[in-house]
Amino acid sequence: MAQYSEQLNGVFQALADPTRRAVLARLGHGPASISDLAKPFDMALPSFMKHIHLLEGSGLIQTRKQGRVRTCVIEKKQFAAVETWLSAQRALWEGRTDRLEQFVTKAQAKGD
Amino acid sequence: MAQYSEQLNGVFQALADPTRRAVLARLGHGPASISDLAKPFDMALPSFMKHIHLLEGSGLIQTRKQGRVRTCVIEKKQFAAVETWLSAQRALWEGRTDRLEQFVTKAQAKGD
DNA sequence: CGAATACTGAGCCATAAGGCTAAGTATCAC
DNA sequence: GTGATACTTAGCCTTATGGCTCAGTATTCG
């Protein structure tokens, strides 16, 4: 339960930055290397890498290094966490009291 | 366009904290006062108020003061921003190239 | 009126976020 | 094997975040 909440912390945090959302948009079209991803941004590489690390930490992307090139891929499954949360939230104000609601309500109780 | 992106920044940032998600879950059941909302949390009121201000700033809730009591209400419309973004993201990796995609892709280009 | 209630404002503190530069390592291309 | 390429590591800086206390204001209750 607490894990679900921490997962949401990370995912929402990752999505809260426009650079990272743009990276996800790019990766939506297919895998790409770090330097390809970084090109559109007026930012030093190490700065850009922090965004990549954060995205990877949140589970929204996966990366793999072959030779000197690190390739990034979007991890679609992780987006389901957001949808689940949204559905649960809607369930609340629609007065539905199904299992999904209870799951999320308890997971969030007292900020845990 | 930039406005849409900034709106997302705020909304996702607001959702990245478990206290704030718990507040939204509570408000999903109906309006509540600040002190009612604050009760479940082991936190000083001014600290809690920061979360409320941030939620209000993000547009996810609205508040109104009557007498000495401030009442908070959830703003369902703002959740649509998240759904729109999610849909656009899915559209990308599903290879759809409709207007929604283009809108979001451009809104996020170069982190703007 | 006086006390309790419900915020509100100011300001401090520690950590995290997001940017930078400078230098290092590991491949790959010639 | 030398040089270019593609990261990577380390460390610094500024601002934002999330918590605190202490004191203040505005209502409401008795």
C-alpha cells in the first residue's frame, strides 16, 4: 500500500517537469539515445542526465547501455499507475464505493 | 500552449505529495473545512495550510471563507488536464497522429 | 466583555530540485 | 594508438519544498 503511494510520488514528481514530459513525448515515438533526446534542449548534458535518471527512477522509462550509447525506452505499464489513481479519484466523487476506491483511500490515509 | 504546460506542471506537482492526494481523496466525498481536513495529519496547521494553498494554486481545489471557517471543494474540471495529457501520450505510442497529439507535442517542445 | 476557535502571517531550518562547469572513462573510427 | 564521441562523476550554486514555532487577526460563544 505504502509502495503504491511512493510509486505515485515518483511518477507525479517525474511528470511535473516540462523537460521530462517532452522526453516522454519523444519516446512515445520509439527508443532513442541520450544525446538524441538531449538535442532539443538548451541544457548541459549532465543536467539533462538528471532528468533521465529521475525518469528511470520513477519507472516511466528504462535504459540500457550498449557500447558507449545508452538507449532509452518508454515503460508504458507505469502510466497505468496514474490512470488507476485517476479512476479511483473519480470513483470517490461519483459515490461509488468499490474495491478500487477502498484500496486507494487506505493507501493514502494519513499520507502513507 | 505554454499555459497548458504550466498548468500540468502545477497539477502534477500538487499530486506528487501523499498528503495532498489524501486531501483530494477526502474532498472527493464532499466539501470540508481546513481543520476537518487537517485532523488526520500529524502536522502543524501552518504546514498543512501550505498544502492547501498549493492545491488551490494548482486549481485542483477551490476554497471559500465564511466567518472564521474556510471550506474547501474539489475542482473536478482540473483533473481533465491529466486525462488529456495521458490520452495524448497514449496516442503517441499507438501511432495515432491526430490533433490531440500535435497539440501536446508542440506544447511540450523544448520544454515550453 | 472575555475566552475559545479557526485560521493566518512571518520567518527559520534542512533537504531536494534543477541548473552549471570541469574533469574522467569507455568506445569507436581512422 | 590517437582522436573524437558519448556519456559519467564530482562538486558547486540558487531556488523551491515541506516541515516547524511563535505571534497575530477575526469570529463566535457564554
